[in-house]
Amino acid sequence: MMISNTANLFAAAAALTIATALPVRADQPSATTPSSTQFLKLPGGQIAYDDTGGTGPLVICVPGLGDMRQQYRFLAPRLVAAGFRVVTMDLPGHGESSVDWPDYSPAIVGADIVAMIRHLGASKAFIIGNSMAGGSAVWAAAEIPDNVAGIVMIDPFTRVIPTSSFLLAFLKVAMLRPWGPSFWSMYYGSLYKSAPPADLETYRAALVANLKQPGRIEATKALIFASQAPCEARIPNVHTPVLVVMGTRDPDFDDPAVEADWVATHLHGKKLMVDGAGHYPHVEYPDVVGGAVVGFMKEAQDGEARRD
């Protein structure tokens, strides 16, 4: 279960009004680029991805559930400018990936990350995972430790967090068609707390249009109810450098700082709290997060070089 804050979901019932009242960052232009979608064919379907190319160290960026790979539209250019090759991938059933996969879970997404790294022929790769995909990054890092240079976990769900039966019942109804895509858009808008991007309304409209396509809201719902237990079980097997990035106002956690401490402690990693940010600090404050991520990756590379 990837959504744990009951009060936040109840607030989402009126989030369309809240979202339109949010302040807009006029100084943060959209970084969208023309689509150059590629596809990784797997036994269960195909994963859509963008690849900036180049010979720099590989970074795999994975969005959270109910979102698209364009979530990294602000962070990816900053990584490219720092010399990295950036691949942004859609989740199964999301974005431009195929639907009707036999299973949807954070562990399956972790396996997709592994398949992507192997497909691209990279000896080493960094993984950035937001929300649910934080657990997926853990799964992948434990699966192929020699091929993962480090992981960045942005407001991650990495363990099983108890959820009330009432909230589970509420979500089962809220995510049904025909209102499911609109409900998700309302909830999604409520996760930006202090500096939503100038293109948020346009992005949310594109997200709703995508979720209305056959099979996509169903894929999101399946991931909401999927367990993080297989990913949590692999935490002791992760020995790669880890950076945990968390917004101080993330409403998905009762206490974001406590959760960030738990993840960083159990993964022996570093922590960055982004003041004022919600669930997507890399979208609200891409300069802050981008600078920290680049610094973390450079440090990890330097450490690897010293060990060699």
C-alpha cells in the first residue's frame, strides 16, 4: 500500500479547488522536449523510455505510481548538463508502456530496472526512484549489486506501512472508472506544497488523459495495493551508496523527517530534507535537488575510483 495518510486523501476530495489556488513558480519554465520514445520489450509487455544518449555515466530515472516519466522534466536536464546519460522510463501500464501486464508491484518494477540496465549494456548505473519506485530501486540494487553505482530515493516508500481498512475501502471506490482519473489528478495536485511548477495544470491534464486510456487507471490502482514487503526484505542486502531526498511537507507521511531517518539509517545512506517541498521536491526545487544529486553521484564515483 503506497498511500498511508488518511487525512491527505480526504483532502483530495476537494483538491481541485486547492490545486488552482496553489502559488505558481513563474520563474521555472517547462523543460518538456519532443518525444523520442523507445521501447524495451519484456515477456510481460514493453516499457517506454527516453534516452539522452552520450558516453557519460548512466542514470535510470523511475517515477512513482500514477505518474509518467516526464516527471523528471526538470531534473533530467540538470543531470545531462553535469555529464550524465539519463534514461527516464515509464512504469508498466503507465505513460506509453503497454498495459495488461500479468502483475504490478514494486518488485516487478525493480526487475524492469534491472532489465533496462542490462538492455543498455551498462556496467554501472545510478538509479533514481520516486515514491513507490524508491522500493524498486532497493530491489534492483540488491539484485545486481555489481552494476549499481548508487541509488537516490526521493520521498520513498520502502517498507510496509500499516493502513486502515477504512482507507483501503475508500481507495477501492475512489480509483474506479469513470471518476478514478479525475480523483487521482485532484490528489496529485495536493502533493505540491510550496513551489509547484508553472506547467502543473497542463501536466495534470496530460496525466488525466493518459489515465483515461484503457488499462492505465487499473495499473495505478494495482500498484497502490501492491506490497512493499519484497523490497523491504532486500534492504539488508543493499551496500551501494544511498541518498534519501524528502520534502519536509510531504503529506504522504505522518512525519517525513522520521521516515527519511528510518530509510537513511537502514540503508546506511545520506539524507537531504528539502524545506517546504511536498512529495516531488525534484519538481518543486530542481536546482536544490539537482545539485545534491549530482554531488552525491560524483562522490560515489570518486569512492569507486579509490577502491579500484
